[in-house]
Amino acid sequence: MAAKEKATAIASSAPTDEKQSLNLCNNIIMSENSKKINQKNENTRIQFLFRQMNNPDYFNTVSLTELYDTVYQPKTQVIDNLLYAGVYLFAGAPKVGKSFFMAQIGYHVSKGIPLWNYTVHKGVSLYLALEDDYARLQKRLSKMFGMDGTDDFHFVTNAKNLSQGLESQLDTFIQGHPDTRLIIIDTLQKIREAGGEKFSYASDYEIVTKLKQFNAEHNVCILLVHHTRKQNADDCFDTISGTNGLLGAADGAFLMQKEKRTDNIAVLDLVGRDQQDQRLHLQFDRERCVWQLIKAETELWKEPPDPILSLISGLVNKEAPEWIGSATELIERLKLEMQPNVLTRRLNVGADWLWNEYGISYENTRSHTGRQVKFTLNGK
């Protein structure tokens, strides 16, 4: 009887097993077909995008979501609240003291020592002193800084113009000196294309744009020394020689002015995209040939710190210089109440603050285990 029941059970289960196997096969086939359809759709989408990108009228747009989900390279500070990576004009009348000030900035950056009450970040400085010779530079710099030399402050008195290969020369220098932070070009007129239009908006804008493209690749600060016109203007920056194309393309500008050329007192005005407008009152020390700060007319507004970034500065420190994990793990670690994607977007936006305020680099990457965030203490 037991054998008969067993045989009956086996017989009755056979159609069920066959049906399950059939369903499994169908599911596998449907899954494979779905993958093929998705792959075909993806290939079609890629082909469409490729055709669009080859269309001269194609706009390579970025959505607001993509903007928030991207980590951009921080705009690093060279001198806190004064000078950032980018292309800046430094304008003033002839013999007003621009070259002394350029040498002063270059020296302070190469040594990493404060400029007045401004924190300076150490790096290699390259000074294209295209209106000087080495003998004059030797006398000037020894008077300014004594015999305390540095291997991180470099000088050139002859260079190609922008149309002849200046960018290649600068690129070669940076390859040999990867810690380059500041490039001073004294003066702008010396690197203009020979025989080109002297003062047209298009040519002025193009000059600065070329240097900005170079800056985008190397994240350095480029200071362009330039002259002013004698004509008065309601806006002092309108006295910069040339057209508004220079200032329009630049990331910012410094303007040094004296009431009289023989005065020791000067006013330095600053405007920029990444820093607040400022006016500094300076005095020239004729014995040492350096500029001293008398007062800052504008009190700088300091952005309040993001509480989440402050928490991260406590998480990543000298004892624990690196942290890697998912956004969910970070939320648990910091005891936050927010969605993981909201946190990563806050971090993407605050990447420059993390770097400039705390010396912490931030990465947001995707791996086979999912999206991960990484913080590394690089030091301030």
C-alpha cells in the first residue's frame, strides 16, 4: 500500500515539476529578451546622442539634477579672501609700484608666509618679468627680501606670445613643477599677438579666455599685469587700458591708484567672481621697497559654516585622516536625519568649503558595491 501511495505521489507531482520548469524557462527567456530590448534601447540612445553631438547646433546641456550630482574641482585659494585660482588683471598707471607688489606676492606664495594679515598657501611661483632683466631683478629682490632665497620662486625675462606658443611653455614649466600655484605675467602687452588688433573687445576677450582655458586644466592663479588710461571714469575699473573685454572675461581685477605718482600712499581696489569686493589702503616702504597694509576699508563678511561640513571636519582628522563609506553609513555615523541623495548633493556643493576651510578633499564615486563617498585630510 505504501509503495502504491508513493508511486501515486510521484506521478501526481510530475506535471507540477514540468510546469515549474516551463515557467522557469519562460522567465529566463523573457529576462533575456528584456535585457536585449534594454540593450537595444541603450544602443539607440547612445547613437542618437552621438549624432546630436556631431550636430553643430547641438547644445550639450546639464540638467539641474546633474549639476547637483556632480563634484567639481574646488576653486583653491592662493591668498585667503584675496586671490584664488583663476585669471586676474592687476592694473595701474606706469611706475605706480605694480612690479614691486607682484614680486612681493610671488615671494610670499613661494615661502608660504602671510601677506599682512592674509593667510598664504605655499606653492611654486613663476614670474614672467618681460619688461626687466636679471640684473635689475637681482637688485630689486635683494633689497626687498635680503639674502633669504627660495628655489620655489622662478623668473623669466623672455617668453613667446600667446599665438606663438606661450601656453606650451607654461605647460612644460608646470610639468616640471607640479606644485605651481601662481603665474605672474608682467605685462599683458608683451604676450599679445604681434600685429593683431590692439584694442578690440573680441581680441581682448580672446586673450583672457585662452588663459582661462589653460587655468581650467591646471588650477593655478594667473596674474596679468596691465596699465590704465589717463582718462577719468565714474567706475575706476573703466580706466583699465583696452576694452571691457578684458575685465568681462577675467575672474577678477586689482586696480592700484595714487593721487600723485610720487606719493607713498596707494589705494588697491579688488573685484572678483569668487571673492568679495574690497578696498585696501597701502603704504610703500621706500627703504625695503615693499607695500604695507594701512587698513582694509571693507569688513569681510564670512559665510557661516555648514553644520554637516563641521561634523565631517571632526570625523576626518590627524588621528583618522581618511573615511570611506556609503552615504547611508555616513548618515548613521553623524546621526543625521536626511535622505542619502540629499546628503551627497550637500557634499558636492560644499566640496570647495571642505577643501579651503579644513584641507579635506572629497570624492563621490560609483563602484560594484554602490556609490561611495571618500574624505581625505590633506592638511592646511
